[in-house]
Amino acid sequence: MSAFILEKLCRGCKRCVNTCPVQAITMFSHLAIVDSAICIECEACMEACMHGAITFAALEEKKTNG
Ligand code: SF4
Ligand code: SF4
């Protein structure tokens, strides 16, 4: 599973975009979007995000948070 952005928590700061070594993250409107086909699951973006908006437990989180 690739990194996943929790839209409610993303502040559009682009730290993750600048951190990703393979440019798998782009900004769409003011949200970061991960291209799962490019992501190598290095977790660098998750460590860079100061808002806890990046997770690897994507689908479970989404169900829980609605
Ligand atoms: S680092 Fe976090 S808050 Fe900033 S754009 Fe990326 S996901 Fe959003
Ligand atoms: S886990 Fe690594 S490769 Fe995947 S989006 Fe985050 S920084 Fe990029």
C-alpha cells in the first residue's frame, strides 16, 4: 500500500511534495495527492508531515474518521 493523504488533516504545506524522493506526490487544489503507482513506500513523507496527514493505514483510517 502506498502512502495516503488524510484530506481533513492536510494543510497544503507541500513539505511532503518536497521530501518525496521519487516525486510521487503532487498538489491538487490545496491537497497533496499520492500517485500509488510511483510511491516506493519509503515513509519519508509521513515523517515530514507536521500535521499527521499521511498514513499507510489508509482505508481503515478513512472508515473510522468518516
Ligand atoms: S506535508 Fe502533510 S500537511 Fe503538508 S502538504 Fe503534505 S500531507 Fe499536506
Ligand atoms: S512514501 Fe516515500 S515514495 Fe511514497 S509518497 Fe511518501 S515520500 Fe514519496
